Amino acid sequence: MSTNAAFSGVSLGVVFCMISAGFDVYVANVIQEVNPAIFIIYCFILSTLVFSIISSVKKGSRYYFIKAKANFGNLFLVNSAVLLNWGGLILSLKYLEPAVVGIASVACGPALTLIISRYIIKDTSHPTKYEGYAAWVILTSVVVMLVNSYVGKSGVTDTTTTERIIGISCVVLSAIGTVLYTFFSKRLSTGDWKTYEILGVRNILMLLVTLFYMFSYEISFLLNKEMLLIILSLSIIGHILPVFLIQSSIATLDPIHVSLILLLLPIFTLLFQFFDPRIHISSETFITVIMITFLLIILSIVKLQKIDKDER
């Protein structure tokens, strides 16, 4: 990988984290007022239409369909990972502190990536010793933080024990989905799939499950004008743009490096969360974010020293 490509991948990942952090905090407020399924439907249909149209215009709809049909197995895995990732994320934001969701959904990533790259998907680069140490330290802190959320010391503090269990379970599933999506979509990227092509077909399973849920419980699709404008704006600024950025980053970087960059997400989330008076920020969450920041700085220094040594 060239230095320019790596820099581009890292930059896109950082911008993604900044936008997504603001998205997570604001969405945490929005889904207190509307059913999360309604938000998913509007957001994901718009995203799927935008990227499907771009893909069809670029090479033709017939070519796009044949390509998707030939890669059905990989696309099903990508869709399943999205279902875990976003389904878990949206539901967990209803019951947990956004910073907790932001940390847990990505901080488990490096450790899970280590396990998957070592024992399951072995055709990826192996993390360094220092990256491995950092991954397990962060995972341990996440476990402590989730226990803290369970006992009700942080987050939306008027939730019940059952609701907190649901929130914690969903955020763990979201973390697993995030890592699996990185691996599966990376496989498509190396197989001549463009970023916009992947994004055009990755949400289909999520949409089908959500539609089934809404019809089963007779949930109305209708929104008032104000809420409709909010959700459409969030879909464009908070979803379509950032998913394109992180998908481009995934296509450029190794899975472990994507997982480490995503650790910036809870740092930005905590900063934005200070402006939301509804949310109580626990000291444990704050300490965890500081620790992640410190570890990322150490890893960056080690990485820069290695690059400097290789160039010599």
C-alpha cells in the first residue's frame, strides 16, 4: 500500500468518525420520538436508491444486476453484517448513553479483528504486537463500562434493567456486525466492486426485516412535516455521506487499521455529547475515552517510527 493511499484512507476514516459522532448523538434524541424502524426505512431506502442509481448509470442496470447475482453469497454476508451493525446500533441508542454505544460498538473491533484474522479469515495482514496489546486492553475497559451501564450509572438513567440488557445486547451485536462488515466488504472491494456498487445493495436485508416488522405491528410510515425533514436531512448528511467515506476507507486499508481508526468515533461522540443536557456522562465513560485517546497516540507514534525505519 502506498503512503498516499494510506493517508487518503485514514483521512476518510477520520472525517467519517466526526460526522457519525454527531449523527449518533442527534439520532439518540430523534428515536426517542419516533419508532426506530421508521427511521431505518426512510434512511436506508434513500441510501439504497442513491447508490443503486449511481451504479446503474455508471455501467448499466443489467450489468449491475448480473454482477450482484454472480456475487450473491458475498452480498448476503455483507447484508447480514449490516443487519447486525445498524440494527444493534439503532436499538442500543434508545437505552444507552451515546458515548457508551459509540465506544462499545467500535472498541470491541480491534480484538474481534485479531480473532477473525488469525483463526477465521486468514487472507488479511496480521496486526503488530502493540496493536494486539491495545486491542485487548480496550476490550477489557469496554466490559467494565457495559457493566456500569447495566447497573444504571450512565446513559438514559430512567430505563429499566430489562431495557438496559436489551441495549447492551444490541450494542454487542452491533460491534460484531461492524467487524464482519469490514471483512466481507473488503473481500468485495478486492474483487473489483466499486464503493458505490457495494453501498447500493448492502441494505436490502435490513430493509426487508424492518418492513416485515412494521407490517406485523401495523406501524404507520407517516410522519409530520417537521420530523420528515429532520429524518431526510439526517439520511443525507448523517448516513449517505459518511457510509461512502468509510466504505472508501475500507477499500484502501487493512481491517485492523479500519478498526483502530473507528476508535476515534467515541472520542468525537463524547465531545458532542457535552451539548446534550438529556444525557448523563459517567466518569467511567470519560476515563475510557481518555484511555482510548492515549492508546491511539501511542500506536500512531509506534507506526510512524516503523515507517521512518522502513524508509531508511
